Amino acid sequence: MYKYRDESQINCVILHLQTTIYFMNSDIRIERIKESKISGVDFSNLPFGSVYSDHMFITEFVDGEWRDPRIVPFEPIALSPSAKIFHYGQSIFEGMKAYKDANDDMFLFRPLENGRRLNKSASRLMMPEVPEELFMDGLKSLLKVDSDWIPTTDGSSLYIRPFMFASGNGFHASPADAYTFVIATAPSGPYFGGEVRVLIEEKYARAANGGVGYAKAGGNYAAQFYPTHLASKKGFNQVIWTDDNTHEYIEEAGAMNVFVRINDTLLTSPTSDRILDGVTRKSIIQLAADLGINTEVRKITVKEVVAAAKDGSLKEIFGAGTAAVISPIAGFGYKEETFTLPVLEEPMAAFLKKKITDIQTNKAEDPYGWRVQV
Ligand SMILES: *Cc1c(COP(=O)(O)O)cnc(C)c1O
């Protein structure tokens, strides 16, 4: 019944046998790449998300169950032109990271939060859920096979991209009858380079009430590209999304949650149908509270941010998300005006970023139990 195709899995299987029946069924098969690509990668000069590791985890949902979970070489996936992903956009994803410390121990950061959010996205798009055990087993097995791909230089990590799409066929607009779930990884350097200037959006919206903004659904990002392109033509790197109804409230920064510091108070919008429940966002809220930073989770008006920029009480704006962790914003545009944020000696953005990345990389105590060893 158990097919041990990889020596390194044996200990793992024995451990699991003692606690769970699940792994017996999942029996993740491993097909190794013939020749690793790792010697061709310059780990001292990594881009973000465009160099891929040797392997990926893949499983298909057919007839109501996830079948043949396996680790195979990172390679193209063949689909029929009638696969519903191409026509109706049933496609969701997650973004997370793995880190290695000086002892070569591997860590994930709050991985179950991503597993659960994937399933929230799946429900909204009429796609099947991935059992938490399958998500975690697939992820950990993949990381063990490709552990050499986790970079150790400062600011670098292994970016992990779990995703699911409709592989079932038909030109009929209805949910597909088959799905594919994949986890692929990319050793990555820091996300942004240079100063980030943002435009507060007055016309377009990334999400609406009753819509799919809270899901990591592929189409949400496709819909952002055009307004972001228009903003870039005006000299801005990103868009600050406002509510679709009035455009009076600040909601997200690009594909990140947004924080605004006015004097010494940190503000962030509450999550909603339109705002993604970011793991980085909620970690920052918790850390800030425990560090004694006055934090308010409430609606933020464009008006108050513009007024604060004019009277000097606006100290910082930053985006928060897994890829960049915390991305400071240097200035913003609104209608015909542009505003530059002050250059601070000790920005809260840098302080919080260090706190969070020290926990992620095992350089600091983790009183929250966020760090998970692989
Ligand atoms: C992924 C994402 C975030 C950040 O979520 P994290 O869990 O912190 O990575 C924020 N906003 C949007 C729109 C996103 O897609």
C-alpha cells in the first residue's frame, strides 16, 4: 500500500502514521528531475519570481477527489483549448515564502492562513477546497525535495506560489468538472527597487461590494493592469485603490494592504468584500499593538490623508504583503496635486519590517507561534 519512492520520505511517513491516517492515503509520489538546474542560478543576484526551482507539486480533482498527488519536475502543463480556465477564468492563487536560517533549518510563516484563504477563494469561485493536510503535506514535501533552492542571503527567500485552475472542458458557462492544484516555487530577491509613488484612484475600482475582491482570484489582477498602466503614464508606480462607490475611502495599495501613519497613529482599513485579508496586515496589527503603537482599524478617507499631507501630520504610507513585506511609499498623487512624504530617520515601516522578518527568518523569538519549521 505504501510506495516509498524517496528515502527521505520514510521518516516523514512514520511520523505521520502515528498521528494521522491522512498521509497513508495521500502517498505523495516523487519523480525527480534528471539534472538539476541549480548550478545555472546566480543566488547573489536573484530577480523576484522569475527563476523557478527544479520541482513542483501537482494533483488533479476528478470525480470529487484529489488524485495522484505528486512531485514532478517543473514543466509545462498540457490543457485542451476547451479548458474552462481559458474561458471563464476560474483561477485562484496564494503567495507565501520559505526561509532558511544559519543552521539550514527551514521555516514557513503562518502557512495555514494561506491554506484557509485558498479555500475561501475556492468557495467563492465555485472551485473545490484543498484539504489542509494535503496543502501542508504537498508544501512540506516539495520544500524538502527542493531545500537547496531556499536562498540564505539577506532579503531573499523562496517565494511559493500555490494555485488552482479549471482544467475541465466545455464552452458552456458553468463551473468545470475538473481542477488542477499546483505548488511552484521561485528563489527570489527583494520585491521592489527604488522609490514608490502612487496615484489615488478616482475612477477605476479593483473590487466591489458583493464581488470577489477578498479572494485571490486571477481576474482581480488582470483588472488592475489597465488602471495601473494609466497611472504609470502619469509617472506613478502603483494605484491606491479607493472604494468603488464613492472613491472617498482608501482601501489597498496595488496588490497590497495599505497602512497610513498620521502623527504616531497607524491606520488601516477593516477587511471587507473588497479588501483582501492579508497575513502581513494582520501580523502588523498584532505586532504594532504589542509594541505599544497606537493602531486604529477603521475606514480612512482620502480627505483626511490629503489634509494630513498638507498640515505635516502625515508621516508614512506603506503597503503590506508577503512579496515585499512592507513597501514604503515616497509620495502620492491625487487629482492634479502631488504630495511628497517626509524622509524620516526612524520610520515605523522599517521598524515593523525588521520585527516581522526577524520572526520569519528565526532571528527573533516568536511568541505568537507564527513560524512553522518544515
Ligand atoms: C495577496 C494580497 C495582499 C497581501 O496579502 P498577504 O497575505 O499579506 O500576502 C493584499 N492585497 C491584495 C489585493 C492581495 O492580493
